[in-house]
Amino acid sequence: MQMTATFYVHLEFKTPTSQWSVNLPFLCSKCGVCCTLDDFLVAGKLKPTPQNSQAHLKAQILYEELGSLWEINPSKYDHHITHTPCPFLTNQLCSIYEIRPEGCRQFPNTPFGMQTQDCEALTRFKKQLLALKRGQTTTTTKETYHFTQQPLLSVQLTEEQYQTCTNKLQKTGITHNELTLFCDFNKPNLSE
């Protein structure tokens, strides 16, 4: 199974006669929408390692410069942090990916994440989530959010439920890579 470090939602459906579950992964398209200076500032501290002293120094200089800007002109500071990309974003990729702050690791399940309007991958993910929940004749539906740093939660679904899910997802405009990842997260775990 191809494993991608990502956020996913585990959906559990309970009906009077059965119970089943499925995992819906989020596949980042590396659009950089979430990589603004404002988001970086609320994402937390960099993960410390002996090899990243340059990144820590760059972050410390940034914090000092922004502190000075705030003291001089708070409105200019607000404009700057909301319109400036993260200083660690290079060619739409995170140059400090291995030591990125926890808020960046947890995207999109962050205070700035799920409210993001401009991320096409997140918009598709939200549509996919709604499509999977729509039309279920369940007594309860439970959704929990997880990250693949831990073992994947196992799913329980039949081939028919799996096919229904993939059909619903295809109607939402799911990309080939997103569908492949969905299959990796769910297909091997089909129940008989």
C-alpha cells in the first residue's frame, strides 16, 4: 500500500441492521494557499534538530522584524502577514518540511485550515465528505479526524459499499490521485 503522510476522516455508519466504516484521505495538491506568513505565525514552533539551526535563525530574525513592524505600524503589520507567503515556501514546496511547525503538519485540521476557501484540494475534500454522508439511512454517523502518523484506523465495508463510495466520489470531481489514495486507504480492508 502506498502511504502518504496526510490527514483523513474516519466515517462510521450505524444502521438498525449493520455497521460499516470508511476512511476519506485528504491529498494536498501543494498549491501553497495555506502557506501564508499569517498561517505560519500561528502554526507553532519549528521542530528542533541539530541540523536545522539555519531555519531557526531565519525564523528568529523574522519574529524580530515582525515585532518591530507591529510596534511601528500595526495595520501595515496585519497587511504584511496576510499577503506575504511563508518565508520557507520555495517553488510551492515547504523547504523545512521535516521540521515544519505542528500547525502545518496538521493541515487542514487546524484553526486556519478547514475555513480555507481558496484551496481546490480542500474544497474537493469537503465535497467528497458531504457526498459520502449524503443519502445514508443511518441511525448514527460518526466522523473522527486523524493523521497518518499513527496506524490507519481499520475500515469495515463490503464490496458494494466500497463501489457506492467510489461512485459518489467520482461524481464530486475527485482526481485520479485522490481516488487512488482513497482506494489505498480502503480497498484492502473490505469485509466479506
